[in-house]
Amino acid sequence: MATLDPVLMLAEIGDIPWLYYFAPIGGIIALLMAKPFSGSVMKQSEGDDEMVRIAQAVREGAMAYLVRQYKVVAGVFVLLLIFLGGMVARDLQAPLTLAGVPIAGLLSGLCGWFGMKMATNASARTAFAAKQSLNDGLTVAFRSGAVMGLVVVGFALLDVSIWFFVLNSFTDFGLAEISTIMLSFGMGASTQALFARVGGGIYTKAADVGADLVGKVEAGIPEDDPRNPGTIADNVGDNVGAVAGMGADLFESYVGSIIAAMTLAAITFAGQENMESLAVLPLAIAAIGIFASIAGTFFVNASNEHEVHKALERGLLIASAITIAGAGILCFTMSFPETIVPWKLLVASVSGGLGGVLIGKGTEYYTA
């Protein structure tokens, strides 16, 4: 079993390619940019007294649910750590798993918490801003969503990059072992995402059905009427499931996909010259994606209802173009194993992004 050794840092730190440092810088910038976006949303008015009252009811309900859910999840993590402790005692897991798993779970939970807090604060503000102009409503809504997106990628990149630095600098693990250990840390994020997604989904669907059956069928109250308490519960469920659950879920998926790519590179090209640069390439491209996404947010604006979709599409295409250009520069200028063909590496790197755009267009066409 490899051991922590501070002396190894001086010998090994030089082995980390400079490409790696894109990741922590990108993560920090993402978290820093989330603050002004959040501030710009919070400066907006929530509207009249009735809008404030309804928004406050949803906000209080969402927070109450999430606090209760996190208490249950904390108990699950205690049991999980006891189980992992037994595996560590039998030399079946790295000791750092006892730290990596709960930290990943905590960060996943924080993504959901901050995202839901922003969503419940932005709902009435978006409605009131939309009364002023369509572009004002779009700006408030988009920037409130960008807060959770930036928090997710910021926490995720910092989590992966810091653990990579610690394991590479303070242990004698090989790169393949490092990436494999980091994959096991994802268990914490997956556990948190499971409870957040499934628990929130059950809650919102139960509230939705209850509100429809009692409110619409029995009492004759229109759907989504705030006089029906079930409607408030339904909106609470939408926030804890679709927002908090999605935040935790995205964190887990984002971390898992990056580490999976790093693991494939480390195992496939083990022992080859410059394989370290190839292993950290996913981190660097993810960081470029953050810079591109921040730039894309400033191009999302619309003057009428017919331009809303075009505005969102414009931001997406600009961000995608910047990411592809940045990935291309890295693929053609960095030193990788000699068996790597730069243009093929670029195709592999951007195919996922292009696939996402095509899936979005297909979904838009068939659901329009």
C-alpha cells in the first residue's frame, strides 16, 4: 500500500504537466463568477406582496425538505464510511477513500443546495422582470441558472484537480492507480445524487398528483392555483428534485466523465513518454469549457419572444466554438505519446460536445 510522504512532493511535483493547472484555475474562476451572477439576480425586485408571499412559502418548504433529506443522507454516509473502513482495514481500499468519498458527497450536496437556493430566490424575480420586458426576464432566469452551472463545474474541477495533485505529489502511486482511486471517490457523489434525484422526484410527483386530484377534481380549483396548498408542495418538489437533484446529479456525472477519460489515458498509454499530458488533457479541456461558457452567457439576450430560443442557441454555439478552438490548440501544440495523431485526438475530444448539440437539436425538432 502506498503511503503519504511529504518528501516525495519535491521529487514528483515537476512531473505534473503545466496543462494540469488549467483545471484549478478554471474551477476558482467558475466559483468567483457565480457570485456576481447571483448578486445581479438578488438585486431585482420580487414583485408585489402576493408574489413575495408565494415565493417565500415555496422557499421555506424547499429548505425544510432539503435539510431533512440531508440529515438522512448523513446517516447513510456514516454507514458507508464504516463499510469502507472495514475494506481499508483489510487492505482492499486506499485509506484516502475515507476522505475522498464524503468530500465528494459534501460537494455534490452543496451544488444542489446553492442551486436550489438560487432558484427559489429567482422565481418571483424572474416573473416580475418578465413584466418589465422579455429580455429582463430572460436575463434573470438565465443568470440564476448559470449560478448552479458554475458552482457544479467549479466544485467538480477543484475536487478532481486537488486530489490529483495530492495523490501525485504526496504518494508513490502510479498514474493509473491515482485515476482508479479517484474513481472510487465518485461513490460519494453518486450516493448524494441518488437520494437527491429519487427523493425529490418522488416528492414532486406525489405532490403533483395530490394537487390535481384534490384541487382540480374535488374542489374545482384550477391547476397551479396558489390557493391549493398542493400546488405550493408541487413547486417545492420541482425545486428539490429538478434543481437540487439535478445539481447533485450533474456534479456526479461531470466528475465521473472526467476521471473516466483520465483513467483510460493512464491505462492505455501506461509507460509511454508524455502520457501524463494526455491524462490531464480532459481536465484542461473542461477548464476551457468553463471560460467558454462564461463568455457565452454575455451573448444571451432577446428583444422579443421570437428571439428567446435564438438567444439561447447563440450562447451555446459561441461557447461550443470557443471550446473546440481551445481544444484544437491544445491537441496540436502539446507533446503527447508518439502513437497519438493530433487531429484524431481533437475529433475524440469534441465529439461529445457536438453530440450534445445534435441531441438538443433533435429533441427540439421532435418536441416542437
